[in-house]
Amino acid sequence: MAEFLIKLIDHTHSDPLKDSRECYKRGDVVVVMPDSHIWGKEEGYPKFLVVKIPGMSIETGRKYIEQQIQGDVMGETLDPSVVTRCRKYNVLLNSAPQTMIDTARTQGYITVDFNSMKYLIKNQATGATGGD
């Protein structure tokens, strides 16, 4: 099982370039860890959401911590050395069922099947949802 640590609040920087390229935003998967990872006391609500996903390997989960690089958006020249966004994928937390957020608040984490969650994952480069 993979466990996601998802940012619940935007981190910001006064420099707009650093803000977009280096700061985690609400819904960004910060890190993917193996099942039964011991999370720190700051790695929970209200700053973060821990999502446990049975059946997802760590290797599969790591896709969701990729940075968006220049060239991910059509029309851009590919330059993998230029990060345009801290994360390529974002979890659309505003579209998540309130019960999911309430469970995380009271329990400290949620456990979901990836098929139930993937419609909430947006590829920020293409705009596609569904975890692809």
C-alpha cells in the first residue's frame, strides 16, 4: 500500500516564479511512503492529509510526485531542466466528498481505493482528470 501526504493549504512566496515552481499548493502530493509509515506530528490535519491507498505500489504512487517541467504543455519546447510547477498532478480537494475531509480531521488519515479517488486527480499540464 502507498500512503500519500497531501498539502491542505498553499505555501506561498513573494517571488511569483519561486511561488509557482518551488512551493507546494493545496492538493499537491508532497511525498509517497510505504504502508505503516510513521508520520510526524506536523504531518496531519490541518496542514496535511494522509491518504492510504491499498493495492497501490510505491512505484505507481511516485508518478504523483513528479514535477511539471517545461514542455509538459503543448507548444512548449521540452527542457527537463526547467521546472514550471512543483507538482504535475494535483488532488482536487474542493471536489472531494466532505465525509473524506471530516474523516481525515477526526481520524488523522483516510483509506481509499484508488479507483474511488482517481477522478479527483488532475494533470495540471493537460487538464485531464482520472490520474493519467
